[in-house]
Amino acid sequence: MNPIIALLKEHNISDEQIKEVFQALTENPLMAMATVQQLAIPPEKLQQLMGLVMQNPNLIKEAVNELGLDYAKVEEAKAQLNK
């Protein structure tokens, strides 16, 4: 299991909520951050999660694929942010 998904499940985040986070990520990365903040994950765990992603950004792609979402949408959203 992807470490991002595992950490979210460790904090009793439902599969539906996890999919919502990654769906938001594929549509609007800024919205995804707001969605993550609403999950009530302790700040130190959230920081750990962000560190994990910073060290290995490919984990996002793996999680998106594991959830059956379209990673190309993440790339499109990223391109929009960079404009």
C-alpha cells in the first residue's frame, strides 16, 4: 500500500475521504490542501506526510494510480499553477 494512503488510513480517514483528497488533487491542488486540512490529522503527522511527499514526489503518482484516478490530470493542474 502507498505510504500516503497508509498514513491517512492510520488516522481513520475513510477510503471515500482519501479518494476525495486525491480527486481534489487531480482537479485543483490548492483545493486539495484545504481538503487535507479538514481531515483533522495532527499537525506533526501532516508535516511527516508532507516531508514524505517532498522526498519522494512519485508517491503521489503511485497513490493516484492505486486509487484508479488519472495522473495526467495532476500534471495538467500543476501546469495551470505554474502559469
